[in-house]
Amino acid sequence: MDEDTWGSGLTRRRVLTSAAFFAGSTLVPRPSTAAGDEAGDLIERLAGKRATESNRVHLQMPRVFPNGYTVPLALAVDSAMTEAEHVVYVRVLAPRNPIVEVATFHFVPKRSEPRVATRIRLAEPQEVLAMAEMSDGELLMARTWVDVATNGCI
Amino acid sequence: MFTATPRVQVPEALTKGEIFKVRALITHPMETGLRRDADGRGIPRKIINNFTCRYNDILVFSVDFHEAVAANPYIEFHLRATESGRLEFVWEEDGGSVIALRHAISVY
């Protein structure tokens, strides 16, 4: 009997959530805008300030990849890398992983270029984020969607 | 017991001012601390949490690794050739042990 109540409750909830979902999608013309706010809020929570979406940050990952254990990631930031104007660090986040932080790369003006590649684990298909802190304190970000077929158990 | 083996690849000869690619890899399981063994006990976290590269003792590049970096962490990065000398690569593991590798470079 308990099970029945629970069962019907769940069904109703399912109906309600899917209704809300559809209502949401008609109200918000571009669902990506809503997702963008989510990513933006996450970055603000972690870094203490808002990031600006920028085409100076290039985050390259395969759109679809067979397994989540070792997904290639390449990133680059357009910067002169002078003392006056450079990239301090780039932080990579996977918001749908059990642990959101992936890696942070630190650069030194005139000595290293903000251009790196590595391999990461993704627990499920998701949008991966890269945020770059510039020497003037500005935060720039880029994002890319990655569909993993088997999830990297992390 | 497994041993972490580091490997790096750096170009043979460099021209002053040139940007060159460094590839660094270390064999390591990168145990996340989120998995359980067959008896249901948690397997403690043990990852390489940091990597640094020094060029004639000056820090030129570093990375903080978290759990989501794949096993056998591989990193490709770019440095500017300033003078001949030595590159030193250091990987730091949870618990404090470090693995270091040195590599001579010639800049003409």
C-alpha cells in the first residue's frame, strides 16, 4: 500500500516535472541561455566573480567520444603573454562530475604559452567549461558539449 | 607495488626565442577516492595532484590536477626557448612523495 502511494506520487511528480519542463522550454526561447546562467553561476561561486564568454578562449574536445575514462582536451587562449597583459591561469570544470574541478594550468608571461592538452574523465555527457583569469583580473570563459558513450567511473 | 614512471619529450635543438612543445606523461592510476573495493570499503584517494616545470630553476609552468584527470596523466604544453640549460619536471603525489625528471636543452 505504501508502495502504491509512493508509486502514484512519483507518477504525478513525473507528469508535473515534464509539464514544467515543456512550459519552461516554451517560455525560454533558447535553452542554452538558461544553461549558460548555470555555468556562469558555478564559475561565480568558485572564482568569486562573473566570467565573460569570449572567443579568445578555445576549448577543443570531441563532440562524441566512446568512453569517459580518457577524453582528449585541448585549450588555448589568445594572449600576447607580456608582463602587462597575460593569462594567469586556466581552470577546467566538468559540472556534472561528482567532483567538478578537473585541472588548473598556470602560465608565466614571456616563458610559457597558454596552449595545453591533456586527457580527462567525464562521468556523464555534459558541457565542459574553461575559465581563464587574465592579468587585469578579467575572467573569460568558453564551453563545449561532450557526449560520452560509456561513463568514466570517477 | 606499482612504480610511477615519468617520461618527457622535448625537441633536440632549439632556436632562441622559439616556442616549443613539451609532452610529459607519468604512469599512475589516479585513484579518485570515490571507488569501493570488493568488500565495500572505500579505496583512499591517491592522485598526482601537482606538476611543475622549471627552466634553469625558474618556474615556467605548473598544473593542479584533480580527480577527473585521466589515469597516466598526460600533459602537453608550450615554453619559450630562452637559453641552454636544464628543464626540471616534478610530479607530486598525494601523501607528499615526488617524482622528478631532468632534461638538458640546447638553445642556439
